[in-house]
Amino acid sequence: MSSDRNAAIGLDTNYKYGFVTEIETETVPRGLNEDIIRMISSKKNEPEWMLEYRLKAYRHWLTMTEPTWAHVKYDPIDFQDIIYFSAPKKKGEGPKSLEDLDPELLRTFERLGIPLAEQKRISGVAVDAVFDSVSIATTHQEELKKYGVVFCSISEAMHTHPELVKKYLGSVVPYTDNFYAALNAAVFSDGSFVYVPKGVRCPIDLSTYFRINASETGQFERTLIIADEGSFVNYLEGCTAPQRDENQLHAAVVELIALDDAEIKYSTVQNWYTGDKEGKGGIYNFVTKRGKCQGRNSKISWTQIESGSAITWKYPSCILLGDGSQGAFYSVALTHDYMQADTGTKMIHIGKNTKSTIISKGISTGYSRNTYRGLVKIMPSATGARNYSQCDSMLVGDKCTADTVPYIEVKNETAVVEHEATTSRISEDQLFYLESRGLDREAAISMLVNGFCKDVFKQLPLEFSVEAVKLIEMKLENSVG
Amino acid sequence: MGNLLEIKNLHASVEGKAVLKGINLEVKAGEVHAIMGPNGSGKSTLSKVIAGHPGYEVTEGSILYEINFQMKDLLALSPDERAKEGVFLAFQYPVEIPGVSNFEFLRAAFNSVCKHHGTPEMDEPSFREFLRKKMEIVNMKEDFIERAVNTGFSGGEKKRNEILQMAVLSPRLAVLDETDSGLDIDALRVVADGVNRLRSKDNAIILITHYQRLLDYIAPDYVHVLAGGRIIETGDKTLALKLEERGYDWLLQN
């Protein structure tokens, strides 16, 4: 069962996800303007208030410029040269069901290791399968309904739970937040919606699998998770895409809201196509993820294994508003060949006695660039706030770079903020020690890297952590030699 | 019985500086050789060259080692290949490997050697059982298994861990580089006792040490004095006693 579960988040040891599904699609014309947005909204049969929201975001986006502060380099993106919506053609107009799906889609997800059909699906984890711009199926809905847990695509939630979507969409990441968040708000296609009611411990893990298939298309995922008072949810996310020579944009927004005493654990294994050995092609992963610990003693943790994408620009953050709330960020970012990653977190302490933990492990190999960028901000109201940050970088080889850019702003003198950072080249002494016990160089490097990442891996559910180790080993095997 | 190890006219340098200047040494299975000598004489360099540390360059001479009843060029093998063929170095300064438990480290090492020889690898439960027995040899506490390799270990624990690794890997040639240094008398006894229990007619041990006291516990067949990158004197264990009494000066003056 564990290998099924791992497939559910795109964990596998070879990039065997590089294939393309031949399928009839409906798309909107290339480029971006208000008509395109109206078209997307109408294709999704959205309520008027949603279209209004999109248009406001779009108009705001027009006033913004692309951020350039990240340590990444790429040719300017032509936003008029992207197709903003692509979905497999539906057979009928009826409600979404597996019978309505093109069998080719079912086969695609089966090949990715995620059977969607009732009798074959993976037990113990519910999956929302997103293909290009739409969610095509969500498993285990009936079972979850018994507990009052809502797990569906966000497009569906607009109709079934408009009050929740209206209340929370954009409440953590407003469209004014940044360039890509505004773009996402204007054109977002699909993603998952989760609501866990008061006092419910979600009985199974929830997971979304994002698949980019169409070429020249951007994917603009939008995910919203609300954990009501005293509830708990474990959420996992995986992503893969075909191998293509041109770059593709993935600009997601994820918002988490935890009310009093609620806890959300959000884990990502990001394995988008990285581009080839020369750095050609691959996904631009420009993502805004933020959680709001709104309630007292609420908890949000982000665990990410970033091992894919040509460029990653991503800072999963926590706003610690409720008194006694806790935020955590555990990250392993591995870059190889010509990959570039600028990733980290922001912990904004507003409530009293709020706590945050940051553990970041960056590994650079090949010609890659790997930057940790983080902000710890203690507001004047955050009496008794505590933060502990540990940011370690490991270099394998001498052509890669690693940078650590921590920002710390403390406006309350009772706060305790600790920051530790190290950068090291993989140590010849350690390698020799392991080699002299019979491990070859590759095995020795992989053992050292796994040891280096241990504090993060142990935050993942057990089976995922085992597979994450394998994924990192496989990536190292291909890039260190 | 033939030789297990033959070192001939070995010259080696570190960062361009010549340290070994013509070492000759023959070791047979079943023998224990002690190598003593003043600081900077090249004792540790010799051990690193035998194990294959990439920072040491052999400029002249050879090291032959018996593999499948044939003397093979040891210097042609990578460090991990030497280990798989039964060469073991107990480090003077064991290295810390944070985040890697002793259990996973020892099992990976053990299985890597098994794989090389085509013998079955051990699964977790059987290796745990196997490791427990070996731990008794050096008096290791249970919690050691899950601790990270040498990380936060006391000096004594690190040295005992080296002997434990030796017990797990059962090498044919073990080089112990100042395993006794920094140990109090009780720890020294534990370490020496461990070494004695691993001593057999099939393996050979080279003890590199500053002090005669280790030789009170592990009786060597030969004692060599290394000075200025050469072996200048060879004798039996009485040579060590003589050195204890008179120092090295009388030899250096010859």
C-alpha cells in the first residue's frame, strides 16, 4: 500500500512522468485580456461575484511589475504568449463523474500511480486529481462526507459552499499581495478546497495531484483549506509535468486558515520537470503559499521537499495572529544541473506567545543556484514571541552556489529570536570515513545528504519520508558522478 | 603461510611534502605488529596511505595485499574497494556524521561488504540481533544504536565505536591508529579486550601507538620504530619496554 500512497504525491525514483497524454482539449485563445477572463469564468460556469473578483485582480495586475529581487535569472516571460486555460473536453453536460471522463485521462492518472476508479483507488488517502486547468475527479468524497469534511475542487466549492469561498478566498493572500498572486487571482483555474468542521480530526489524509499536460499552457492552481475550531487535517501535494523544451509557468496560490485550536499540516513534494542537463525547458514554479493561524493555539506547518522545476520562487509562510499560535517551516531544497531555487518562509508574529520554527536544508549540485530567503517579523503586539531558525546549505561540487538571506525584524523586546546558519562543502573527511567502511562514493554522498536532511524528513508521514529519501538519492545519483 | 601485506620502499607525500621515505614491512595473517615512533615520524600517514585517503600521494614503492591467494596492488583500489577486501582503519580522530544513525551506517557498511562477496545481506531485525552481540564486545549501551554516528560522542565512545565497527566488518587487516590515545585506563582495557577478542589466526593487526601501556594488554609479535619516514628498528615486545625506559634518542643517534 505504501508505494501506492507515494505514487499519490508523485514520488517515484525516475522521472517517468515526462510523457504526454494525447487528448482532445478545449482551450481559450492565447494571451490575456478581460475577454479571456470572462471566457474562463463562463467555461467554469462561475457565479458573477467570482468574475468580478477576477476582473478586479486583473486590473490591479496591470499596474504591477514582475519582482526581480530573487536570485534567479531567466528571459522575460511574455504573458501574452501563454494559454491561460486548457481542459480535457467533456462528453456531456451532466454532473462530474468518472463515466463522463475520457478513458485516456483515467489511464494517465493510473500511469502516474493514481487510480481514480472506485474499485482501484488508494485506501487511506483521498485524492483530488487536477489535469491542466481543471479538477477531473476527487476520490473518497462519500466517506469524508460522513465526517462533514468537504474535499472537492475549488470550482465546485464556489457553487456548493459559496459563503466559505467568499469569506476566505483572498483573505490570506489578497490579489494585491504580489505580481503572481494577482495574476493567479485573475486567471486561476482549479485546485482543491478543504473544509474540516469543528472538532473533527480528518480520518484520512487529503492529497492533490497536479498534472500539467498541455503545452504552452500555464497552470494556475488555487487551493483553499479551512480548519474550523479544534480540527485537524494532514494534506499532501504532489506535482509532475511532461518533459518539454520550452518553459511553462506554474503560478499557484495556496491559502490555509486555522481557527481556534485547529491544526493543518501541509506537505509538498515538488517534482515538476526540471529541464534537461543543459538547462533547457522545465517549469517556472512561482508560488505564493501562506497560512493564517487565526485562532488561539492554532498550528500550521509547511513541509516541503523541493526537488523539481527549472526555477522555484516560493515562500510558504505563516501569519501568527491568534495568541499562542504556532507556525513551522521544514524544507529540503535540492537543485542540480542548471536549476535555480529561491525559497524560504516568512513568519509574522502578531499574537502573544506565538512560536515559530524554521528548519531549512539546501543542497546544491552541478551548476545550480540555491538561495534561502526568510523573514521573521515580531510585531509590537507579539509579547513573548519565540522563533528558532536553522538554515543549512550543503554544496556538492564547486560550480554551484548557495546563499542565505535571513531578514529579522523585532519590534517587541520580550521576543526571543534565534538564528543559526551554516554553509558547508560536502566534507572530504566524512566521505573518506564512509568510504573506508565499504560504501562507494555515491552511497557515501547520499548517506551524508540524507543525514543532513534528517530533521526535515522526519516531519513527513513515514512512508513519504522513506520515498523522499529515495527521490533525493535518485536525483543525486543522476547529478553527482 | 604467505604474506597478507607487503609494503616495499614506500614513499608518500602530503601537500607536496615528503613524509614516508622508504617503508618496508611484511605482515602475515595471525600477526600483531606495533608501530611506535616520535611525533611527526609518519605513523598516521602510513595508516592513511594503506586505507587510501585521497590527500596522500604515493610517489614511489608499492603496497601488495593478498586477495584470493594472490598478491594484488592495493594502491590500485579505491578506499571502498579496499574496505570490501577486508582492510580496516580505526581512525585516530573518528569523524562525526550528523543525522545518520549508527544502525543505518553499520548496516549499510556491512551489507555493502556482503554484496561485494556475494553473501546474503542482512535485513533489519537480523542485523539488530547481530549488532547487539557485537556491542557486548565493547560494552556499548543500547541507546547507541539510534544515536548519530560519533555525533556528540565522548572521546572514549568514539574509540570504542571504531572497535565496534571492526567487530562488525571483521577485517583481515586492521590498522589501529592511536586508538589508545586519550583513553583512561578503564576505557583502554575495554578497547584492548575488544581487540584481543577479534584477534585470530586469519587476520592481522597493525597497532600504531605512542605508548607501551597498550602493549601491556595487547601483546604484539613485532615492534617497529618509525622515525623520519623510515622503519629504523624492529624487535619483539621487549623493544617497546626498552623504548619506554630510554625514549627514542638512543635509536635516533645511531
